[in-house]
Amino acid sequence: DTDRLVRRAADGVIVARLGWSIAKRGKGLNMLRIRLDPAQPELAPYVIRQALYEVVAKSPRLRIEVFVPDWMPAVAREAEALGFVRRTANNAMGLKL
């Protein structure tokens, strides 16, 4: 597993996190993890393309999946533009203790 942060140059605030998991034995699938500040949608193409590049460079044959929450529509649009196909939609629940 690899994770990277993207910080805003002006103040060092983290605006995105990208990461990936690559299947070790050549079977299964590879996973992308993207979290992008909703106030920075213009970064979506760069963030998802960088993560995708890193995975394909190391494991070009396996399927790649990415989970994109509903609150990141810019990332979802960019993923679909790159050929990812929306398979499911999920609702998340939490419990406040």
C-alpha cells in the first residue's frame, strides 16, 4: 500500500490524498484510494491520473477499482472519463456516540 498527500503551496493545507494497493501475486485486483477536498475539484484529473499511472506502471494486467463517495463528483466524472464504469452506489451510515 502506498499513500501520498497533496498540499496547497500557499499554506500547506492538505487538499487531497491518493493511494493505491497492488495485488502481490498477480491475481485479484488493484485498488485506488482518492480523497479530494470538494473545494478543489480542478485537481481531480491530476490526482486520479497520478494514482492510475502508479498502479499501471507496476501492475498493468490486473483490473483496477476505485471507490468514489458521492461527495466527490469531480473525481467520479474524471474516473468515468478514463474508462472506469460505475458498478454500484453505496450509502454510508454512522453512529454518533
